[in-house]
Amino acid sequence: MRKVLVVIGYFVFSVFSAQALASSESNQCELRLEANDRMQFVQKKLAVDIGCDTITITLKHIGKLPVAAMGHNVVVALESDMQGIAADSFKTGVANRYVAPDDQRVIAASEVIGGGESADVSFSTSELDPAQRYVFFCAAPGHWVMMKGELIISQ
Ligand code: CO
């Protein structure tokens, strides 16, 4: 009898674990963003749940062109900082993800990827102030004009 209870207990635990995993995947802590060969992000808005400790954006380059021709990344920053960061991208270079390593304006910056590749970038929601406006953009020189979107904070 005792062995049966242990088995049942293990089964119940497994079911609850699976449910916990499923619910964590369905909330807004993990976001997908697609970029293409036409210098565009497919998604123009991303909603982040302030209830998440960490937000992870997975950038997927759905085009075919290599980094040298159409490399993209995703940078998260205050909307008011975007143009300044983008202006500096001409001197920071692809190896630095087109941002200065010590740039305090940058909340998150992914590596630069080419067609068929993907990159994850994570940041803490403690860096976000719901009273502010945030954006995501590609920091490859000149790309921000076409490749920018709104990072909406939902509570
Ligand atoms: Co780009």
C-alpha cells in the first residue's frame, strides 16, 4: 500500500510540474522577434509582462543574407536614447554588437546574426520603469530607421 502511495505521489508531482512548465511558457517572459532580408522586423510591437523577473527575446533572422550584407541584432533601450545609441553604432562595430560595451543607455543588446541564425538576449524587468517608453531596434548602422518597434510593458 505504501509503495502505491509513493507511486501516486510521484505521478501527481509530475503532473503539477508539467503544468507549471506549460504556464511559464505561455506567459510573456519569452518573446520571439523575426528579422528579414528586407531590413524589417516582422513584429512591430512586443509586450513584456512586468511580473516576469527576466525577459528573454529570441531574435530569429528568417532571411538568407549573411551578416556582412544584412546582419541584424536587437537592442532594448528607452525611446529617448535610441537615436543617440544608433548614431554611435558607426564607430562601435559588429564585434561589439554595434553598441559600446560600457554604454549605460543600453538595457540589452543581442549579438549580430545573419540569415537562418538566431540569438537570445535577456534582461531583468527591474531595469524597466512602467512610466517610461521603451523601444527595441536593430543597431546595425542605419537600420534603426526601418527596424524599430515598441516594447510595451503590461502589468
Ligand atoms: Co538590422
